Amino acid sequence: GQNIDQPTEMTATEGAIVQINCTYQTSGFNGLFWYQQHAGEAPTFLSYNVLDGLEEKGRFSSFLSRSKGYSYLLLKELQMKDSASYLCAVRDEAGSARQLTFGSGTQLTVLP
Amino acid sequence: DVKVTQSSRYLVKRTGEKVFLECVQDMDHENMFWYRQDPGLGLRLIYFSYDVKMKEKGDIPEGYSVSREKKERFSLILESASTNQTSMYLCASILGQGAREQYFGPGTRLTVT
């Protein structure tokens, strides 16, 4: 089975840096994903990690440590529009059609 | 441009009614998924399909069934709607098992009264 944990809520200030952590315990692993979801909208893909290390994409970076079952999403130079829910998801082992198991999401509020 | 569409954004049904939620993708994707999203519980997988006429149960299939008669269309059916099925329902699709991005539809907010 899969168990994914992430904080429920976080608050940060515009222009600051915030790190959203995700820990997972899974029976199989073939990648970790981060999605962003604004209120009332569908989730949109942010990042994908399958090997250990840091993946950088503009203001957003994602880190993975497979041995620790740990990932984080780093948001730099926060903007008001970054206020959203951030979902951590783990893909099951290769060859499985089941795809993703999602965490409950972290609601980030960016304050002026 | 990638597109997953759902038949309704908002739906209100009565207890006991049969409810159909339709999802269509125009990307020739193999795999399609139905999730429900509830506060504090996140996205939970109801059913998924990896090919036409093929379906598998997700984590919470009770009270739901699905149909995939054509590759582009995946339907979620509530045989007899109950109030505990009031939720946001999200459809998603992905090209194949190794693809990176799962594309989501806009969601259907279903209220069962």
C-alpha cells in the first residue's frame, strides 16, 4: 500500500522562500510528482523526480531522496498567485497502470 | 493543446437517482482515471481504465461503476446516489504507463440532497 504525508497548511510572505515537505511509504516506487491546485480548479503538473537529487524549474525546485522516502517542493520569490494547494503524489511500480497515489495536499497561503 | 473535458461543472441530484458523469479526452491517451476529492482526504482513486472495455477498482470503488466503450470516453456511474457521495469528481488521463504528466479535467461538483 501507499502512505503519503504532507503538512496540511503553510503560510509565507510574498518574496520569501517556502519548502513543502512530503514523506512517503510505498510498496513500489516509480516516481514522485508535485501538482499545484488553485481553489475550484483542476490540479496542474509542476514537477517529476524519479532519481535522487534536485530538479529545478524556474522559481520551483523539487528534491527527492528515495532511501529516506522524502521529497520537498521549494518555491522561491513567492508571489500572491502561488497561494494554492500543493499535492505530492507517488507513482506505483513500473508496469502498473494504477499510476498515482496522492497525499492530502498542503494549502499554502502567501501574505502580502 | 491538451484537453480533458467533463460533462458538467456543477450537478445537483436527489438521493437514489442514477447519476452519469462523463469524461472525454482528445489526446488518444490509453489510461483514464476517476478521483473524488474531499477536504482533508485529498484525491482518492475510484476506478481506472488502461484500455477500452478494461477497468480496475481503485481505493474506493464502492457505490460506483464505470464504462469505457471508446478510447476517448470514460464514464463514472453512481447507481443510486447517496448524500455521502457529495464531492468534487475529477477525471484524468495519461498517455501511457511511463508518461510523466497526468492531465486533469476541470472537475464536477456533485451535490446529492
